[in-house]
Amino acid sequence: MAKKGKTTAVPKLRFPEFRTRASWEYTVLGDASTPVTERVGDRKLTPVSISAGIGFVPQAEKFGRDISGNQYSLYTLVRDGDFVYNKGNSLKFPQGCVYQLRGLGEVAAPNVFISFRLKQGFVAEYFQYCFEKNIHGAQLKKHITSGARSNGLLNVSKDQFYGISIPTPLPDEQQKIADCLTSLDEVIAAQGRKVEAVKTYKRGLMQQLFPREGETLPRLRFPEFRDSPKWEPTTLDGLVDLQSGGTPSKINLAFWNGSIPWVSAKDMKRLFLDDAEDHISAAAVDDGAKLVPAGTVLMLTRGMTLLKNVPICVLRREMSFNQDVKALLPKGETTGLFVALLLLGNKQRLLRMVDIAGHGTGKLNTDELKALKLAAPKPAEQQRIADFLSSLDAQIAAEADKLAALKIHKDGLMQQLFPSPVEA
């Protein structure tokens, strides 16, 4: 039985061989570790930073340059196996993040970070999962009396950090938990690579299925169309009609929270759009809000997002949209999905067309969009390309769903494998 006042706990889920053991005790991090304070000095090492959700990243990669400057010699020498606490807050870790250095040998870490090494009897991989679960965050929260300081770091002292408690079973149980979660991470990583492989395959195909700028013949054509004529030169205006959107009056509550999806930039994160975050009413449509049918292509033409991406999507149902978005309604026998894919295949050209408006906002000029030179095949070939690439999109979505499910499974498993503290 635990001593009176000693914090102990039992996880909801425990491996069979450990279920008859006593409750876990909580170990103060300062008792389980030794501070790492050795300076880099004149050693030539890679200066690093720590990014939430990623871990150690070379400063040159994160910031575009080495920012250590004259402080470099005062940086902390961190070796594989050591842990580093970055006191910077983030959405994922509001009270800062902790990562173990793995596979980089020796690096130089800013001395404003807190570096430490675990003592014998504590499994590093287990502790890393404790930090991933943000066990430290809830305990540090009470010490943070204000937001980040001018250097972007939280006002957490070393004593406060080393004062946090970690739930610690015996080493063999620590190792069992770490092995279980490591195996699951390997499955997640493999699934992530699978998703990226299909995306890369699709990008490569798109480069070959659509003609290069100024050309009218793609490098890759489906067998049944190899003897067909070259694609016809045209413009975007020759393929679609462009229509502007708008925002119903925000002060008229009758216009909002209806059943009609109202698309804005935040919704345009996937090729096919089934719904939107905001909805308007039939009264808003009667008042002039634009309504476009399923199959319409939407393109973002104004916003900060355009500085790095040109969101394009295809509607799967009737929707409305705001003034930062243009609707592209296919003309004649033109296939809407083909137009969307054709534009995505010309994304770099579109990015070059983006002008910088006030406050750094990107903007695509409507007249220039209409005049964009393109090439298009006959409707049958358009549909063949659209069907093939949309099948790849379906595969990507299915693999991405599997990846998301694995991550949810891991989160749920971690909730059960690590206990909440209980005063015994």
C-alpha cells in the first residue's frame, strides 16, 4: 500500500501481466533526471530549434538561416538520448513541448531551452510518450501567469519544470507501454507514407495527362485517344462562365443558419465539397445571394491563402459562396471536374498571376483569368481523364481516412494507458 499522501494511480488499461501489481507512483522529474548544461563552446555542431508536433529541426531549415549568432558558443550541447523542453507555446502544446533527440548525434540547442538526461531505471521512450500526451502541460499551466515574453517563451522556471510529476510504473511496464505505442507509430508512419505515395503518383500523372504551357498535346494519353486530334487551344473563358459571390447582410439574422451551404476560403480544403461551415437561408437567396448547382467549380480569387496556394473545388450539391470566391460554370459539354483538374495542373501558372493587394492580400484578376490560355480535348476524353483522376482522389481519401482512424485509435489508447493522478 502506498504511503499516506503519496500520489498513486492505476491506468484504465493495463497489460495482463501487470494487473496484479501495485498502483503506479508519480516521480518528480527532477528526481528522475540530470540537467544537461554543457556548453557547445567552439565545437562545430548544427544549431537546432524544436517545433511542436515535429521535434528537432535545424535552424537553417526552420528559419531559413542560422539564428544563433554570437550566442552559439553558449548553446547547450545535446546528445542523442537527451531531452529538451522548449518553453514556446503552440496550439498543440500551449505550455511548451518536450522532445528526445534521436539519430542526430550531437547538436547545439538554445540555452533558453531546458535540457536533461534520464537516470538509470527510467525508459526514455516511455517518458517521450508521457510528454507527447502533454502530462507536463496541465501541471505547468498553474505556474504560467502571463503570455509569452518578448522572446516568445513562457515564464516557466527550471525549478517549476523539474517539479512536474510523471506516472512511473516499474521499468519493464514502462518498456511494454513504449513498445506498444512505438509499434503503433510505425504503422501510422507506414500509412502516412502510403498516402503520400498515392499523392505523388497523382501529381506525376497530372503533369503528363495535361499539356505543358503553350502545347496542345499531353505526354501521356489513354490508349483509346492516342489517335485523336490534338487538344483544341482555348481560354478559361471559352470553357466556363465566371460568376461572383457575395455575403448576405450579417445583421439580418433571417439570412443565416439556414440549410444552404455558403462557401468561403476556410471550406476549400479538398477537391470535392459536400458542405460548408456556414449556411444561409432561402431568404438570403431571394435577396440576391448567388446559388450554383452541383458540378460547379469554385476557385478562391482573393485572400492571404493565394500567396501559397490556389484552392479549387467541385461542388457535389447546390451551394452559395462569398465574394472572395468565383464560380466557374462549365459551358456546353465541358466537364466541370475536368476544368478543376486542368486548373490544378496549371497551379504554378495561377500562382504567378496572383497580385498582392492591400495588407498583403493575394488577388487573381478576373479578366486575366478569363484570358488564361489552355487546351482541352473532346468531351469524351475530358470525362475519361476526370474519371481516372477522381478515382485516385477517392483512393487518397480512403487511405487518409485510414491514417486518421489510426491516429484516433492511438489517442484513445494513450488516454487509457496513462492514468490520471489520485491521492491515496
